[in-house]
Amino acid sequence: MQHIVKGNLVNISLQTITPSAITIVDGIIQKIETLPEGEGLPFILPGFIDAHVHIESSLLVPSEFARLAVQHGTIATISDPHEIANVCGVEGVRFMVENGKASGFNFFFGVPSCVPATAFETAGASIQPADVAALLQSDDMYYLAEMMNFPGVWHKDADVMQKLQAAITAGKPIDGHAPGLRGQAMKQYFYANETNASQPIISTDHECFSYEEALEKLQAGVKIIIREGSAAKNFEVLISLLPDWSHQIMFCSDDKHPDSFDNGHINQLCARAVALGYPLFAVLQAACINPILHYRLPIPPIAENELANFCVVNNFLQFCVIQTFIKGNCVFTKGEVLLPVIQVGAINRFAIEPIKPVDIEFSKDDIIINDAAETPAIKAIDSQLITEKHWLKPIWNNDAWHANLANDCIKLVVVNRYSKAPVAKAFIHGTGIKTGAMASSVAHDSHNIIAMGVEDDCLLNAINTLIAHKGGLAVATKQETQVLALPVAGLMSNQPAETVTELYKTLDLLSKQQLGSTLQSPFMTLSFMALLVIPALKLSDKGLFDGAYFTFVKTVSV
């Protein structure tokens, strides 16, 4: 099969744009010819790469994620299968790799480093140092995924150091995860306490939420991945670092719900950066080239005798994608996705029965109450993963604590989905929810069921609906309960991307219009209220947790 693609060919390393005709025969670039005139032609450039993403957060299996991504010129992702690993272990990682291989897309998977993420929550599986070392020997694994256990690095925990050494021995990069770390603590983490190291051993971070933090890490030699996901949005704060640090910066989405693909992917970040006046070639260096160099990806340049891997965009204002080529194949053209639809089998872990009203009642002993009848509550911050600790007054009535809408104080619960256990309970502020409830079996990182709401019967309906479906997202009002089932590990759908996107949009709208949530992405924010490795307060299935001090807010049995 032959393709002839005409456009202005962008060479990022040489910083040139040349009118060209590219002839592709059987997937190989046979010839690149210079054209006399490029006016009116689109632009041909190396495809975009998402430098850190959890595919599972899209609610789609990899092959369906790919069908959305190629529409925006994304030709590859650096993918951490950490979410499914916490549910299904090594079997889950292999599921992602095999489905990704069948898709025709460039998925570059890493080995999850923290499964379970902490000792303060119940996960469905465990990946030990020996498992990590074995996986890193595979050609399917390109790096050691984000090392979230920064206290373990500081204190040279034996398991943590074995995992780091396994990556070093395999010659593969190590991703970081160090929200808010500054000064000596930051250097100890990235250099893994090795005083003689000439460069960071843990070499990236996608968790920076301030300019000063990111700059300090860049100065220490760390690669900064600017994140713009469905919940965590750091682009505006960090993009001004790009001109001076263009060879140390990449772009990522981290966690991206399917509806947000309506607005684009990495191409959207390029359009925003160029519109703000940042140099085009610096933007493209971060979006297209740096991930290839850092992770040593087998993606060839746009050159004769190489497989075609590139995209064609209309201009450098909108970055709308006209065509995408991956591994020599045209996978998107004229608005049509040409990747195959892959059928997926069953893989899951759900082992609990429906809960009862008594399980989610907040008795006197369930939460801490001070002399002012206030309790420590999680304050959700829109578009951020970090939270704040607030003291709020719930309502005491009929021997139980209840939501207090006057100060935006509603219930938050986590239900262990792997075995029968007491329900963990707390209060949350900042959601805007005034009635009903919403629940999710996507709850980072262990993916127990997390739910928040006002009325107990709505909370109960939302949670039990997810148990019945063995995973999903649910919104319960006093009239009805609607659900998006996620039968693949309780994280992903087995339906086409278009179907999942529309179902998700319906639930997102219900959470805002019927429940009253003021959050940009209520379900994504809810999913991170169990993420213990991000300060300040979070809720695991074992209790309210202070991520700044890595300890429970009150004594619990663990």
C-alpha cells in the first residue's frame, strides 16, 4: 500500500520547516522530496507522546484509549499500569501489555513500583521486589514506574532499594513521585541517598504544583513532566519554565477521563503554549522528542527507510490533527479511526456482599470530635490532587453524625472491596454537593469503593449498585440510581470508547445538575480522596490518613 503525504515537514532538532512530499510504501518512508511551495499545506511533525499516564483512569482498556488518542496525533504513551496492578497484580500488568500490543498503538509500559501503594490500605494484590526484577527484564517494560514511597527511599527501606537496584541493573529509567518535596529532602529522594551520584537516580517528577518547586527540581537535574489531567491541572503554573528548560520538560495527562478527549490531548497543550507566546520548537521538543530520548523509545525519526510514525496538523494555532501514522500504518484520516476493535476477557477482583444501613451510620466513636463539636475533614481542592485539613461541624441527631450543608460538610466513606471489613468514614468539604450521593470503584491507589453524599439511603444505593456490577461509577438521587459499569478490574469498561464517553458524560452531568457538585471533574476528584501518598488528608479503607506525616489521624487497627 502506498501513501503520499504533502505538507510542511517540521524538523525539531534542526528547527526547520520544509515543504515536502513523503512517499510511504508498505509502511516504510521510501522517499522525502522537497516541494517548491508550502503555503496552504498542513504541517507534518513527529507525533505527540503522553509522558506519564494511567490508561485505566480513562475507564477504557488500552486498545480503546488508543482509538481516542490517535485522533489528536498521539502516537505513544508512557503508561504506568499501577492501577490494575493494585487490583490484579502481575496478571493485570500482563493484561494491559497484551491488549496494548494487539491495538497497533505504541504503548510503552513501566513496572509498577508500589503495589500496594502503602501499608495503610487494603489492595487486591502485591508485587514484590523479585516480581519487579523479573518484569524489568522483559522487553515489554521500559522503566520503573513512579516511586511513591519517598519515606522508603529516605530510610533506605530494603524492598524499595531492591526495586531501585533492579531498574539500575536493567538499565531502565526510574520515574519519581514527590509532591511538594523541597530542599535536602528532595535531593535525598531523587539521588536515593547516594552522595556520590552525579545525576538523579530517580529521574522524573510529574507531581509539581508550584513554579518554585519545579524549578528547584530542574536545577537538581530532574526531568519535569507538566501535567494537565482531568483533575490535576498544573500547566498554567509550570509552563513558563519551558523556554529555559526545554530539554528537561515533557507533557502528560496522568489521569484523563474519556470526555476530556473532546478537547484534545497533548496537542491541546501545544496549542495553549504557542498561544501564550512560547517558542514553537521548544514546545514540540517537550511534546514529541524528550520522551523518546529519556525513555529510549524505539520510535524512529521522520526519515527515509524508516517506519512512518508522525502526525499531520492543520496549523500551529489549533493543532487539529488531519492524519496520524503509527508503525507505518495510517491509523487516523479524514475523521476516521482505523485501529482495530479488540474484544477483552474477564479480569476482576470483587469479594463482598451488599452493605447495610448500619455500615454507613456515623456513630459517636466513628470520628474525632473536639470540644467545639468539630471534626477534622478533608477539603477537596478543585483541579488538584492535594487536599487541606479543615475542622468542620457535622450535625448530631438521633445518636449519629450527619452531613451539614450549611458548611458544605458531607459524608465520605470507603468500603473494602476485597474482603468484609468495617466501613471507613470521614467528612469532606468543598464538593458543593447538596443532595444524593456518588460512588466509584476507581479509588487510587487500592481501588476500594469510595462514595460521598448527603443522605444515607442514596449512599447505600450508589455503593450497592457498584457491588452488584462488580465495579463502576454511580450517581444516586432520591428518585433513581444510574451506573457506568466497569467490569474490567472494576476500573475499565469492555464497551467501545464512544459508548463509555457518552455514559460518563451523563453521570458527570447528573453529579453537577442533580447533586449540585461544583467540581470540574467530580468523579476524578472523588477517586483521589483515597490517594494516601498525596497530602494533606485522605481516607483509606482503614481510616482517615494524614499524608504529610504518613500516619492515621486517629488510632486504628492495621
